[in-house]
Amino acid sequence: MLTYALLVLAVTAIGGLLLAAKIFMGNKAPWSVSLIHGLLGAAGLVMLIIIVLDGTGGGRVTAALGILVVAALGGFYLASIHLKGKLAPKSIVVIHAGVAIVGILTLSSVVLGL
């Protein structure tokens, strides 16, 4: 299930790239992509929570989960800005993406056996 969680989060990251590109071009991100991005991210987090609670994940999986929860909190903040009809600050988008990338790389290190 760990590999599936990583795949779901990788697809989530691709959607995040599309969203960030829109923001950096000065446009608001489309709601449809934002919702799919958030739902996939939540699905990946739920999968990781199940793995951690099952006790099969280990320390790095728990760390990846914690990092990705922080990224999700940043995503909630970005969504709140989007709900107000405003353009998200680029700095927050970069921080959100950076934290998420660290979480995905941490998880990847487990899946790839590094």
C-alpha cells in the first residue's frame, strides 16, 4: 500500500505543478484542478495514516506523514485565499510545494529502499 500512496501523492504533485503554473502566470487556479489536487492529497494522507497506525510504516513513513500534514495545512490556507477570490501569494505557493516535495522524497526513500 506504501507504493500506492506514493503514486497517489505523485499524481497530486503533478496537479500541484499545474496549479502553481497558473499562479505564477498571474491567474487564479481552476477550481476543478484544485479540488482534485486536494482530494488526491487527502487520499494519500489517509493511506499513510492507515500504514502508520497499522505499525508497518516505520520512522521515515511517520516523518513523511508529518511533513505532508504540514504541507496540507499550507494547502488549506491557499484554498482559503482562493475561496476569497484572491490570487495566492507566490511565496506561500513555493513553501507549500517545497514542504510537499520534502515529504514525497522522504516517502520515496522508503519505497525505493534508500
